[in-house]
Amino acid sequence: MNIKKTSLYQLHQEYRAKFVEFAGYQMPIQYSEGIVEEHKFTRSHSGIFDVSHMGQLFIYGGEDLIKDLEKIFPLDLKNLKLNHSKYSFLMDKDAGIHDDLIITKINEGFLIILNAACKDNDFKILKELLEEEHKMVLDENRSLIAIQGPKSSQILNDVVDGIKDLNFMSGNWFSFKDHKVYITRSGYTGEDGFEISIPNNFVDKLTRELINKGSKLIGLGARDTLRLEAGLCLYGHDLDKDKTPVEANLKWAISKERISKGDFIGSDIIIKQLNNGVSKIRVGIKPEGKIIAREKTKIFNQSDVHVGEITSGTFGPSVNGPVAMGYIENEFSKKDTKVFLEVRGKKHPANICGLPFYKKSYVKGATK
Amino acid sequence: MTEVKYSKEHEWIKLEGDVATIGITKHATEMLGDIVFTELPEKGSNVQKDGTAGVVESTKAASDVYTPVSGEVVETNQEIVDDPSKINQDPENTAWFFKLKVKDKSEMNSLMNKENYDKFAKESSS
């Protein structure tokens, strides 16, 4: 298979990126300063992430579109306002998660941002589920970049005037040198930030202007440490087809109104789990010492019984220590429960904790 | 003058009398990225040539540290446990890992000199 490159590949090279293959794309894992510095710079200033490998699915349709999409997503799409976004999931009939995604209401349809590794399969699933008359475009002609961190709003506003007025989880069309860009105030780092959908031909130019204004390119390595500190899930690790949104502790993302009707794919299982509870649930886990417990590390209770597994674990540069999340049997999921993590044959103490590890600083209202 | 030798696992070793000081090379730290956790062998323990004698972890992954020669661990460097970022800053000097009382000095013979290691490192990273 041919490894794909994003439109920013040359820019990544200029900034001495180390590349890694991710979901069939050659992506920058880090640049010359390294993951820890990149992570801290994003939290204190502003970082730019090339996420052009992610899927940008535009779905256009008539009046039936909302009705048809509500059969698939556990969202109250009827009441989703123009240019507003929601976090959601594509589920199978057992409420197993095919993908987690952000869906935004746009003129005459919706824009759905999909995970890179899932996008082709998601497209196939949605194509089968949706009526023929809805037009679906998985747009390969547009790039996607995120700019995240406290200085991002000022930096981006200097380049694309007006974005400061956006509210969290909403978007709009803006103009960059007469080119139409769609910008939402969102991201995946726990910081205030924006995601910018822009035609491939202009993404290099826009990114260079943002760098000139003081933002820096940040690789996938820091993206992972940032999102884990923020308590956010990574598909394929913390979420997959063997886990439901209720088990993933993401029930806040499921519309109460839709649960009361129970007419979306997977709703039977979701309702059952909401009423009867779940046997395993996603939690935050903080090792007591310095040891890093990575994905697939086994979790034991105080009686040395295997009760769970880590799904993401790393060193958190802002926390300045190890952080992890994983799934554990429900009875051990209470905050401050002591558990043990088996790393290289030895068991190390840790505590169940709330998420996030690092306090979010989203800007809820527009900054004027 | 004491010659520093190098292993294929990217450790350096400096022998002074019966005692060898061992650490990881600058090239190794560049491949690993930011080191955020270090585990060292216990003082008084015996380690075998090419066996594991510690762990370094970057934000990305954990890697074993091997010992290029056999011996008894006589000293470990607590400074790099307390602040693993020192390994990135000064890997081939102050950020040494452990010191061994060497059992058999002839084990040094199979290791590379600086020139050969640099060539090896360049080839293995390309």
C-alpha cells in the first residue's frame, strides 16, 4: 500500500520532523524540540497540529436527512443549531463503538470529523445506512489543522479576522485571502483552540502565517500526551467495538431525549446499561510512584485479583508524572480506590482518580 | 588514557582498573527522545554480559538497558533516577547509569571503538 502524505509534508520536513506511519499516512511524531517541550509550549502558548489525515465527511440532504441521521447517532439533531457541534459515536447494534466523532450542522447538511484509521469503514457503514438521496463526500481536497493553547485565539485572529467571536463547540465560514475556510472552536488537548478545514492548496500558506505569528508545529507524540492529560479518549485504544459509550463513561454525550425514545442503533444496549449499570467502566489511574504503566498493563485489586487493564498510559509533562486510563470492574472504579499495576513483573501501587489530570481551560464564551 | 568502548545496543563503557562505568550513547538518546523514567540495577546485584540491567522510558516507549560486560553493581547514579532529563542533556558523561566491578576484562574485546561505533550508529539509523 502507498503511504499517503498530507499537504504539509514539506513544511514538516523543513521543521525536521521525525515521521511515523499512522493510519496509512506519513505523519510527524515530533519536531526538533521534542515531545515534552512541544507539549509545554502548547499549554503555555500555541501549537499547530496537522490532522489532515482525519476524515472530513460532508453529508448533504433534504428534510429526511436529520431523521435518517438520528436513527444512527444518539443526538438530538433536530435541535442542533446551525454551525454548532456535538461529540458523538458511530455504534453497532450492540452499542460497540465503530468510531468517535464530531458532527457539526452546516448549511444544507452536516460535517462529520472522523478518525483517520476509521474513516473509510465509517463511510461504508454510513453509505449503507443512509438513503440514496443524501449526498456523501469524504473530502480529500481539504486539509485539517488544529491550533491549540492560550495564545491561539489571538494568533489565529490576526490571520483570519473574526474567529475570536466563536463560542466553544461552534463554527462558521471565514475567509483567508479570499479562500473559504470552515473554523470551529474545538480541539483535543484540553486547551482553548480551533480546528480549521481549508483547501489543500492553501494550508501550507496559512500554517506558515500562524508560525510567523508565534505558534509552533506540534507532533502526534505531544498530541497524545496532551489529550491523555485532558482525559480524552483515543480510538483504537480507549474506545473500540468491544466497548460501549456507557462503559467508556461518555454517557454525557448521549441525548436524554433520544434515550427516552430509544430509536437509534445500539439504543437497546445503552438503555439497559444505563438502567442496570455496567460491569466494567473507564477510569483515570494515577500511579503513586514514577513508574509508567502503558497500554495493556494489568490492574489488580488489593486481594491480587486481576480486575482491569490500562488502555492509555504515558508520562504527562504538565502533571510531571505518570498518567493513565483504563477499564476496571465497576466495584473498584470509585475515586481513591487503591489498585496495583503490573509492570515488568512487579506490582506497583496506584489510585483510581477523576479525569482530567490537567484542568481544562476551554473558553466557553466568545472573547471580545 | 582510558579508552571508551561501545556496544551494539548503544551503551558506552569506560574501564578504570577493575571498575567499569556504563551509560547510553548520545545517539541512543536522540533515537529515544525525551527520557522521562529510569530504572537501574540494584547495588550489589550481579549482571551478565548482554543481559538487561535497567530501563529507560521516553514519552513514547520503554526500552531495556543492557550491560556490555558481566560484573557486580558497585554504584548507581541516583541523579538520573531523580531527574531523567539529565540523560538527554549529558548522556556520555555525568548521566552515567551504573558502575560494575568487572569479572572478565576480556569481555571488552568484542566491543567497538568510537570510530566503529559512529559508523555503526550511522548505518543503523539510516
